[in-house]
Amino acid sequence: MPDSGKQTTTQKFEEALARRRSEKYVLRLYITGMTIRSSEAIQNLRAICETYLKGRYELEVVDISQNTNMAQDEQIIAAPTLLKKLPLPLRRLVGDLSNKERVLVGLDLRPKN
């Protein structure tokens, strides 16, 4: 007879999954001006966030042509670049973020195949 004070592996997994689903994401998207590529990256990222992270993400868009110090501090060498600051681990994704599956894997919302 199992001890009622101990959690089963299934219970632990379900609790970890519930915590994961409630984690807040802190994202920063570095762009260079309002180019077509920058606009596409913003649009693609917002669509993904609203679908998979609705109500639990914080997105900051940084124009590196206006804020070079911030880009230097984060060692941004290409734009658009998405920086996932939280939850850890920190991740960087470069490009217009049009490959939804790649973005979902990069944000740890889908397992790697």
C-alpha cells in the first residue's frame, strides 16, 4: 500500500508540467529600424506568443539603430535576433522567425525531434 505522504512519479511530472505551463516568458527582440524583415519578425513573434503564451509573456522590441549600447551589452551581431531571457536557459534565435516549429523549439514550447 503506497504511503499517502509521498508523491508518485506521475504526480511529480504533472506538477512540473503545470508549473511549466504557468511560467512567464521574458523575450527581447532586436531589430534594425522598421524594415520589412523587422516587421515580419515582430508580426511572426506576436502571433506565436498570442497562440502559445497568451497572458504569460513580456515582449520588448529594441531597435538597435536607436539603442546601440543595449545591443552591444547583449552581444547582438545580427538582426532580427530574439533573446529568450526567461525561463532559463537563455536562448537566441536569429531571423524573421517565420519558421514556427524552429521558434517553438527555441522557446522550449516543443520538444526537439
